[in-house]
Amino acid sequence: MSLDHAATKPHERLAAALAPEMDAVNTLIASRMASENAPRIPEVTAHLVDAGGKRLRPMLTLAAAKMCDYDGPFHVHLAATVEFIHTATLLHDDVVDESDQRRGRPTANLLWDNQSSVLVGDYLFARSFQLMVETGSLRVLDILANASATIAEGEVLQLTVAQNIATSEETYLKVVRGKTAALFSAATEVGGVIAGQEEARVRALYEYGDALGVSFQMVDDLLDYGGTTGEIGKNVGDDFRERKLSLPVIKAIAAGGDRDRPFWERTITNGDQQDGDLDKAIALMAKLGALEATRAEAVTYAEKAKDALKAMPEHELRDMLSDLADYVVARVS
Amino acid sequence: MSLDHAATKPHERLAAALAPEMDAVNTLIASRMASENAPRIPEVTAHLVDAGGKRLRPMLTLAAAKMCDYDGPFHVHLAATVEFIHTATLLHDDVVDESDQRRGRPTANLLWDNQSSVLVGDYLFARSFQLMVETGSLRVLDILANASATIAEGEVLQLTVAQNIATSEETYLKVVRGKTAALFSAATEVGGVIAGQEEARVRALYEYGDALGVSFQMVDDLLDYGGTTGEIGKNVGDDFRERKLSLPVIKAIAAGGDRDRPFWERTITNGDQQDGDLDKAIALMAKLGALEATRAEAVTYAEKAKDALKAMPEHELRDMLSDLADYVVARVS
């Protein structure tokens, strides 16, 4: 990694390398989120889209296609597709989680209402579907249809195991593969497919996206408990308050055994949380090695992601994707 | 129409003529609503699917394909697709409308929660999408992607014009074409497309579905105010309580002018409804001819639907679809 590389974050370097394509993606998103008949649709969508976010998923699609020497035009459609699916799931997630903050702004369900978030989400799903049909690739459609089903299934599974302290790491992984990794892996896989790559490379791109997505979610879970240091920063504790069975909690419950069970039953199963409970949860996680074990697992998945890239041709974008996997876990190292 | 025909309703005759295909559709629906990972999904779906409903939309697809001499297998996939889209929109509609009854049973959002309805609806959308990809027809995918966007757009438009007594009949038609007619017309159109029909017939099938859907919704609006007689039966008045700008209301507001405006402003705009207001609304609609004018418009669309069928080959299914259009409006004659 050169000094120049070290100076900027991998997603910023990806954004710079993919700038013309990302401009095209943003233009396409803006034109397709319009609705002649229902102005509420672009209002709600713009609220979320303009708030930024790193546009990680569309960049994954563009990078995957471009490092396979694809020169368009459909990687742009697919990148916009992936961002629309992501935006639709965020709108629905905020309704499901009754969230009031997203990307540092009030959520759409708070500014408008749950109805608008549900229906505009549906509209964006349909729009994403139109965009992918335009590519004319049935294989791409198959991948994205399967990913959409897996995402929804993961979200339902998460809902049904919520507050259940008997949740296993196996179930956790199913949830994460659904709610997060399915779209990451579809994003990279369709990039390879649209570029007409051989099966081994398509598979490698899928595996990169899958492992990156799992790693990304584990780090996210960890940050919600203050990272490996267990330091309480801002926005820490949402998962605890929502009684989510994220990986640090599952590991702490397993390691704590009968001694800590009453604490987890009271705070997670019964939702009876008092001042100091979050601090105690974090202290338990730190003491029992649950935070460190979660970090180690995230690192393992990041390594898997980097390994998968070895099947791909040498390319500066490949190196950036590899650095991106390191960067994801560097947030908690 | 023979005596035998007169003895049964057209949708019952369609169900009898399409029995083997409908069995295949029901089997496919049952297998595709399964989820290995999230049992909540088939529970919620079965609650709605098993409650019945006439399966009108999948029958439209099967009838359209079969009268064009298509003998399978993809009309079955498309019929299941259409029913999944319909079921998904019902789940989301009940969340949006905060409904507690559907098909004579408590709604899924009441039995489980809004979260499950939103996410299971998303899952069924994704499943519908997988089913249509299996047909391998990009044209079919294009039609159903467009219909999905139009449905969501119509629902958002309905939401944004709710309680607005300045809503025009033109806007009403846009809402209806979205929330109801788009799926009817897609259902019949894809039947012709999968059967490889010439453009004129595909267009005719689209027009039949579109006009039938509009007629169907107008009759539905009318029944919610007791039909043309204005008699109060059970389930009457939901639209009034929800302050929906349905066609009888729009026509009554236009015909009543300044004299009745305070009544509509109080009950619809402000939602200040008292005992006797529904009766008064119905009496106004009857006196001003709004109920009869709505019925007349529904009849006009039913006639359009029947006219469109003239472009199709002679077939007993064609005659049943024609009778179906008559039957839709006969409910209020």
C-alpha cells in the first residue's frame, strides 16, 4: 500500500476511480425515482438518497464489471438497481424497527408516515426491477430475484428470533446472509455476469461480496457496543435497546452461562432495561471476550473476501476492493 | 346465454373450465410460499391465501393464455406470479389502511404485526419475481415490472390525495388504473404474450383487463355506499370512514356545489364524522344522481371490456370473460 493509498480510504479511492460511472448512476437514479403522478415518491426518495451514504453497493457492481474490462452500458443500470433495492429495504426497515434517525437525519416514516415509507419502498423495488429487465440478461434477473427473496427472508427471520436469547450463531449467520450479505454478493456477482466472465470468476465475485457483507455486518454489530474497546460513543446501544440478538450478545450469552442468564433474560427477553444495563452488558462482553471474538470472526470473513479476489485478474480496482475488506475491519482494530 | 350459464356465476364457470390449471397454480403457490428459514412467512401467507378470495386474477391469466391455445407450462407460473403480487399488495394495503378485517377474517397486521405484513409482502414480491424469471420471457418481465411500478405509484397517489375534496375524476382514474386495473391488465396481457399472440390480440387482452379492472373498482366504490339503491348493508361505509375520494363522493361533491361543501369539508377534509353522517352522504349521493352516474360509468367500462374481446378468437373462455364483465356490473344493477 503506497503512502498515497494510505492517505485516503478505500471507498474514497473507489469513488474516485469510478467517478464517471458513478455520475451516470446518480443521473439514472435521479431520473428513475421521478414519478409524474405521485410527487410524494421523489420527495421521500430524495430525502434518503441525498442524505448520502457511501454508495458502497453500486460501487461494488461497477468495480466488479470494470475490473473484468466491461465497458458498459448495463453496469450502470445494475448499480442503480442495487442502490434502489438498498434504498427500498432501508425505507421498510425503518418502519419495521420504528426508527427515527437514519444517516443523521429524521427517517422518512417520521417526516411523512409509515404508509409513505411502505409504498415508496414498493415503488423503488418495482423501479429496480424495471432497470434490471432493461439489461436483457435473464441470469442477472435470476440472481437479483433470488437476492431479493433472501433479503426479505433474512429480515423476517430476524423479526421472529428477536428477543430470543437461545438464538444460535448459525441462525445469526442466516439472518446476516439475508439482511446484509445477499445484496453485497448479488452486487458483485452481477458485475461479473454482465461482463460475460467465466464461472470461476463469477463465483469468486459472489464469494467476495458474501464474505465482505458478513464481515461488514459483524463490525456494525460490534460498533453498536462501542467496538473492541467497549467505549461508549454516540449512537452506541441501539441494538441493546432494540434487544437484537447480534453476534456480541450471542457470544456473551454463551460464554456467561447460568451466572449471567438472569441479566440477559431481564434485559433482552423481557426488555426490562434500567440505567447502567448497557454499561454492564458491554463490560460483560469485554470480560468474556465476546467483543474480541466477534472482531476475530469479522477479520476471518474479511480474509475470505480478499482470498476470493485472487481468482480475479490484476487490476487497480481489484486492489481497492481488497483494501476495502481490510478497511471494513480496520474500523474496529 | 344458455339457461345452464345463467345458473352459475361467470367466475364459477371459469373456475370449472380452468380447474386442472388452477390446481397446478395452487400447488405452485403452496410450494413457493414456503420458507425453510422463516416459518412466519408461510403462516402469514397461508392466513391470507387460505381465506379464499375468488382467485380472479390468476384465472384471467389462465383464461387469456388458454383461449389462445397455449398449453403450458408457463401460464401456471404467471398465474401464480399475479396472485403473489396481489397477495403482497393486500398485506401492504392493510398496513397502510390500518385495516383489521380482510375476507371476513382478522388481518395479518392484527394477528401478527405490521412488521410481519411489510416483510412477508416483500418476500412475496420477490417470489413473484422469481416465478416470472422462470418463464424466460423478457417481454413478460417488462410488462409485470411496469405493472408493479404502476400499482405502487397508484397507491402513493391515493395516499397523497386522501381527504382532498378537490380530487378530480381524472386523478381518481389514475389511482384506479394503478391500484386495481394495472394488475388486471397485466394478468390478461401476459397470458397472450406467453401464448405468442400477434400484437392486436395482445393489445385487446390488455384493454379487456384494463377496462374490467376500472369497472370492478367503480362497482366496489359503489357497493361501499350500498350500491345504487343506497341501502345500508353490512360493511358499508368503510370508504366514508377512511375519507376516501371514491367516485361516488367525487361526483356528489361536484354536483352538490357550494350548498353541500360544508358537509364534505367537515366529514371528509376534517374527518369530523357524527352519527347520521353516512346516511346523509348516501342520501346526497342518491339525490344528486352520483350513485347512478357511477354505475353508468362502470357499465361503460364493462362494455369496453367486452368490445375488446371481439379481437379474440371464438372460444368458450372468451364468452366466459365477456359474461364476467357483465357480472361485475350486475352486482349493482
